[in-house]
Amino acid sequence: MRVGIDTVELARMEKAMMIPGFRERVYSKGEIELLEQKGASALQSYAANFAAKEAFSKALGTGVRNFSLNEISVLRNALGAPYIELCGRAAEAAKGLCFTVSITHTRRDATAIVIAY
């Protein structure tokens, strides 16, 4: 079992979101569609998903190496619980591991923890 955790400041995420192409480099199409539906809370959700991606890479023990962040999708099930879906080199790096993720946010920060097993 491995654990990864990360926290993102919303103010920092707000600045990053203004960089052309940032969303497409970091988030999958499915994530963007999901998060854009959040309306006023979209920034918090983008930050929480970013934290989950970083926590995933820490749980792998590799950091973000040899895969792109947009190959890690943090989606929500019918009850709103987050889950991780991988593709491409991120799926290869996971080497058959399973992942569980928990995210939370406040007005200032978003935090995620990922457990790999």
C-alpha cells in the first residue's frame, strides 16, 4: 500500500487557469466537461482534481514522470464520490495497482489523498 497527498491554493489555481492551454494539458476532456458543470464551484473542483493528480503521482512514488497529467482523470460516480480513471502512459505506470481517492476543499485550499493498493 502507498499513500499520496497534496494541497493546492485556489488563488494559485486561478492564476494557472488563465494560462493558455493549461486546462487541456492538465485535464482530460471528460474532466473538463464535468468540472465546467460545477458553475461557481468550478475553481474549487479544478483545484481538487489537480491535487488528486499530484497525490496520485506521489502514491506511485515516481512524481509526474513519463506520463501527462491529462492521462489521469478524476471523475465522480453517481453519488458524487471521486474516482481515478487512467489511460496511456499513466495506466502503464500504475502497473495494475488500484486507487482510491478522497478530495476536500475550502474557500482557500483544495486537498486530495490517494491510496494505491
